[in-house]
Amino acid sequence: MSKKLLVIGYVWPEPSTTGAGCRMQQLLEAFLCFDYEITFASTASKTEYSLDLQKMGIKEVAIRLNHSSFDGFIQELAPDVVLFDRFMIEEQFGWRVAEFAPEALRILNTEDLHALRKSREEAHKKNHSFRIEDWKNHPMTLREVASIYRCDLSLMISTYEMEILQQELHVPAELLCHLPFMVDVSEIFKEKFTPFEIRSGFVSIGNGKHAPNVDAVRVLKQEIWPRIRKQLPEAKIHIYGAYLPQQVNEVHSPNTGFHVNGWAKNVDNVLQNARVLLAPLQFGAGIKGKLLDAMKTGTPSVTTTIGAEGMHGNLAWNGSITDNWDEFVQAAVELHQNQTTWHNAQQNGIKLLQTFYKKEVLQNQLKDRLHQLRIALETHRQSNFIGKLLQQQTMSSTKYMAKWIEEKNRK
């Protein structure tokens, strides 16, 4: 008998525009490998970039927020596993899943710690250095961590976020599972990479709906690119990303080698033509799909400590990491001009992929963890007293708020 997975999506996945979309696609592919029959449900509207889930053999269902129709839907589906895409979805549907599919294993896909990203952004806007207390005292942290406790397992993409949850907030390790992006490393060989001498210029990639990416373009335009052009007068940089806002499109300046190109249908092709990826990220969370894509295409990168956070352990980076813009520029120019430095950085990227991102290894770890949880789910839940407490309180409050909203909408 096949096992059933219900994924409740915050949005319909867009792997060609966002790292979160790539992450969701990888999770769906993993569960298909585990022989799950998958239903993907969402309250969101599809876009032109939405993944064709039916082509993957996944059933698509549109659901309504604060509506009892979901209760009958999940009862009839009777899933073995329910995966919430981000904590806001667990807040909205978690109590319904707990009430109408109580035996289902509840998994939270965090994508990243949203409260960490938000508190860092707020600190950046106030022009003060981020402190871990900013995150610990942020109201969104309370909501996000409560969601983690209510679920049986939370998938964490960053080693740093695993660390602060356990060390700063004492979240039990048995509620967390480190699962970064999964890469088919066997497909990556150095001889397939586009050679140094055929490549030219710089590239930067980021979805325009993501505030850290918009800020990074501003830094590139104002701080970094003028200094690079001073040393490399003929150099060009190409900015790619879906949903770029007007403020980004307005800095398009071919005369200075600064090209804003919009959405790239094939990111790998874009990266393979560039010598260096630039990612001057000043805030954010999780790990960055663009930096992993750079490694996969043999493209060295220059980024910040925020950009590389949780991605490389104690191993050397695929290029350079610095928060000083003068050092950032020098590292970028050195990688662009020095073939030996460039090749060494490329080799570092290969080693990082092989050490931390092997798809087969990570999928097996996830499969084993799911199996262990499913055979001892009751014991696991009994040991999570805070989770039981929060589940009871949440079901009392959220349930009746949702029913009130539903009744209000009906009238």
C-alpha cells in the first residue's frame, strides 16, 4: 500500500524564480522516491512560473482559508504525513490537521527562520549591528518556535539555525532535522565546466520580492561596481531575477557596464558564462540557492558572512567571504583576473558539494528519520510536553477564531 503525503503550500512552488521553490521541488522529488502518493494543496494563486506538479504525478488541490471544507478534505484523504510549507501555514491549518488527521506525522518545512531574517532586516534599517537578542525577543520568534514545538519534526536548511535554536532557545534536537539543498553530485565534473578563458564578467542573481536581494543590488550599484570599474574599465555585470521592482530596473546602466536583465529562464547558462558571482547580502537567513548554483556550475563567488552562513562548516569557501566593501572588490577583481585563484576557488566549491550536499546521502537520512518517527510517533509526542501544551492552547484559540471568521464570511 502506498503512503500518502499532503503538502500544504504557502505558494505554488516556483523553482525557476526562488530558492524556496527549488527546495520544495527537491522535497517533492524525495518523497516520490520514498514511494509516497503526493497531494499538493494551497490557498494561493498560480503564476506563469509555477511548477507543473501534475506532470510529476502530484495531485493539485485548491483549498480555502478559514473554511470547514478543509476538514472533510483531509479526513477523506487520510494522509500518513502532512508537510506545512512555512510556519504561517502551520498556524492556519495545524489545528485542523491535528483534529481531523491526528495520526498523521506533522512536518514543518521552515525554508529559513523567518524571524531571524526579519529581525536582521529591522536592525539593518535602524543602522545598528544585529544582536542575537534581537531575534530572541522578536514577536515573530515566539510564533515560529511555537510552530516548531507543535510539529513532530522541523526541517532546517542551515547549520547556524540548527545551532541557535538548540543553544539559545534549548529546542530539543529530536524535533529538528538538518536538511540543506540536495545536489546530485555525480552529475558534476570539473571537465564539464565552462573554462576560465571563455567566461567573462560578473553576475548577480536574486528574486525581486526578497528584500535582501533588492538591498544587495543597491550595494552593488552604489558601493561595489564603481570600484570594480575603476580597476576593470571594460567589465560588465548582469543582474538577473524575477519580479524585479522599479527601483532595481531603474539602475540599468549599459554605459557603465551595469545591466539589469530581469528573469533568467536558465540560471545555469547564465552562471556558466560568468567568471564570478557577486552576492553582497547584508541581512537574511537560511542558505542561499544562488551560491549553491554557482558551485554547481563551477563559478566562484564573493559574498558576505550572512551570504555564506550555515553553508560551509570549516571548509574553505568557493571564492571569498568579507563584509568590507574594499576587500569585497579586491577579491572580485582577483578572481576575475587570476586564473589560478579562480581554479582553486572552483575546487573548493566541488569539495563543499561533495561534503555537505550529496542528494543520495541526505535523502537516505530523511527517509530513516521519517521511518523512525512513524513507528514511534506516540512516544515521540509524549516526550514533547511543550508541544502538547501549545497544541492544546492553539486549538482552543485558533480553532474558534477560524470558526468566527468563517461564520462572519458566510454572513
